[in-house]
Amino acid sequence: MIAAESAVLEVLCIALNVYRWVLIAYVLLSWAFAFGMRRPYSGPGRTLLDALDSAVLPVVRPLGRLVPPIRIGGMGLDLSVLLAFVILSVLIAAVC
């Protein structure tokens, strides 16, 4: 029984760490798009972006309703991703 629980916790730790890297990729790509990189209209790049959006947005959108973006000049700084990182870090510290 202990081995099974240990295996489940290890898989959960791996999943949480993979999701952390997915969030980091999402943030880096959003910065690239903010600084002028164009989104691909089709192809493997578009498929990757759609997969990234479908993995991150269901978590970030509800957090965005709790924490509205901060206006800085003509731009808005979205703090929902930062809140997702904090929650994820707490989960990783508690589980791993």
C-alpha cells in the first residue's frame, strides 16, 4: 500500500512540475507576442499554441476573474498567471 501511495505522489509531483514548465512556456510566448511576434495561422506551431492555450486557460481564466489586470500605461499586466504560479508552488511544496 505504501509503495502505491508513493508512486501516486511521484506521478503527481511530475505532473505538477510539467505544468509549471507549461506555464513558463505560456508566459514566454505571451511576452513574445506582446513584443511583435506573430501567431501562426496554421501548421504545427498553431497546433502547439492551441494545445498550450487549452492547458493553461482553464486554470488562468477563473483566477483572472479574482485578480483583475493592473493597468500600466497602455498595457495591462495580467496577475492571474502569477497567482497560478503561487498556487502551483504551494501544491508542489505540500506534495513533493
